[in-house]
Amino acid sequence: NTRSKGDSFSCVGSVEEEEGLQRVAEACVGYVAADLSALVRRAAILGIEKAFHDDDDQTSSTQLFGLGRRQHAPIITARDLFSAMNDVGASCLRDASLSAPPKTTWNDIAGDAGGAKRALREAIEWPRTRRSAFLALGLNPPRGVLLHGPPGCAKTTLAR
């Protein structure tokens, strides 16, 4: 099916393949253009390897590169793209460790030099755990916290 010029262009052999590509697109959250390029490149390699191994070493070069196939047969399938996702990840999500549930607890942070640990707990936890007190006193929770200090003073640990 070839879409009109107003839509994105795709050339797939069947409705199932079209739906497979739609599922791949939905699974590519966080992929930037370079990631998608690497994903297609890896899927092409997997597709070629699969075509080569599926024919029990009887694959000619014309069959391998799609020259002997029916017209519009996909060389890269949605299954190849999903398999390639195991090797190519989304670069936008690589540093998303702060959005994951914290593995560091307050007890893991030794001491409270300068009161940073106490101040951070008051700014982050109290608006949630003591909501009624904040509302009764008319207090607005802080909109952000700026951690500053020399290297090695546990800023990253406090953020986690």
C-alpha cells in the first residue's frame, strides 16, 4: 500500500505488515533520528542474516537483496525491527535514571553536614506528607531546589 504524498510514504506488502510497522512506531518513544537510522541499519543486517540462514545456504545474491522477490516484498520486517530494538536503544532514555524509583534511601546518606539533608526533606517530602499543614498555613511548596557545593559533597546522592 502506498500512501498519498500528504502522508508519510510506506511500501508494505499487507495489512499485517502495516500494523506491525505501526506497533514499531509506537514502541520507538525516545528514539531520535540517529537512533532510528541505527535501528533500521541493524534490522537490515538481521533481515539479511535471516534470509541467508532460512534458505539453508542456497540463497543467491539476487534473492538475498530482494531482486528475485515479488514486487514490494519487504526486506526489513517489523519482526526484524523489534529484534533490532534489543541492540539499539533510545538515546533520550539512557540518562533517565533519576526518573526511576530511587534506590538510595535517606539512611544511605551519612550525617547531615550543613543541614542539606534536613532542608531537602522539608522541601521535597513535607509538601506531600504534611499537605494539610501546608494548606492550613497557606504555604506554597517550593518550585525547585538548587544543590551547590564542591565536588564530592554528595549532591548527586541527595538528588537520588
